[in-house]
Amino acid sequence: MLSYSEHGNSDGTPVLIAHGLYGSGRNWGVIAKRLSDTRRVIAVDMRNHGHSFWSDDHSYADMAGDLAEVIDTLGGPMDVVGHSMGGKAAMMLALTRPDTVRRLVVGDIAPVGYSHSQIQFIDAMRAVDLANVTRRSEANAQLADQGVDPALCSFLTQSLDIAEKRWRLNLDALANNMPAILDFPEIEAAFSGPSLFIYGGTSDYVAPEYRPTIRHHFPRTRFVKIPRAGHWLHADSPRAFEGTVRAYLDAEAP
């Protein structure tokens, strides 16, 4: 089963958070702790990330199954929040196991295929000389030398195990599965529960032309824009993102 951390112990509907590509539950620690004042929050490490198991398989069907296993084990249904890759996994979970999802929150992603690639960051991480890295700042510098944005350098190196001289990311599996990660499975199912799509005002991941597809699969959806945020909206505007999620989970009836 996936590795996860828990925050809070409220009797209300638990919240499960699924992070994006190259991330981990640790990236969501601050938001998880803030949300846990009124609810139990579970932040998972997705397969091939963080402290979770490694697998050659990394499909959205597999990832949805992983999330369902956590919910079935801990007791569901849950409110599910997913960002980017984790948002697609959360959508797939809602479409294939709707009994596990009470409310769905998707961060800056749509159930469509994208043409861009994230493989350049795998190449950059592979190029870091881990044998001679003794501090995270040294890895950040090596990534920056390869043209990686400083903020993204800091994000990526949160998945660096300096003591073990290794990445807590299965870079080979992620590279081999990149086309499937960028895509979304063909599926005709629709989720009848309420859903919220939050998107960054400076991001193009939830373009207007994707809304018909979103509404096809999630007919009870609402859209909220965070104006000054990009794709990493929970990092760009954490208070706005947290406040939006909190208001939705508190107010929206299932």
C-alpha cells in the first residue's frame, strides 16, 4: 500500500491529498496541517515517489487503484484533493470507484492529453553527481546549472535522499511511462458527485476548450481561478488555495 502521513483526528469526512509528478506528500505538509484543524487529512506518496513502492507500471488505472486501497483500508468515502498527475489519478478514482469519493477537488489539470513533456527534469536529475553531494544546496546548484528554475530546483530536491545518495523517485519508470502520464485514459464514465476544478490564472492547463470534456465526466463541477498562480498554484498562492478548498469542503453538500 502507499506510504502516507496523517494529520488531525476530526470525526468529519477525511481528506486524501494526491500530489503531482516528482512530488510527495511532504510537499503538501503545510496545507495538510492547516486543513487538519477541522478534519483528518491523509497525504499520500504516489507510487514511484517518496517512500512508496516502486513499480514498472504507472498508469492512471494503477494509481487510482492505489488510492482506492488507502481509502478502503482507512475507511471511506473521503474527500479527495489531487494536483496535476495526482489530479488525474483522483479523477480516475472518481470515475472508476465513485463509492470511495464524496467530493472531488482537482488542482490545475484536466482529463485530457497534453503535448508538452516533463522528461527534461528527469534528465536533469540523472545528471546530478550524487556521489559528491553533501548538502541539498549543492544539488540545487547542479540543477540550476542545467537551466532548471530555482523554485523548481528546491521542489525537486525535496525528493533527494542525501544520506543514501539517491532520488526518492523511480526515474526510469517515470521516464518509460511519460506518454501515459501526459495522457488520460479513454473512458465514458461520469462522476455524479460534486467536484471543484481550481486553476491558476497564469496557467494554460485548464484551457476553456477543455471544459466540455470536464463537464462530460464531471457534470456537477464548479471552476475557481486563482488569478496570480501558475500550475503550482498550491505553492504560488498557498493561502488562496487552502481557503478555496476549505470553503468548498465546508459548504458544498454531497
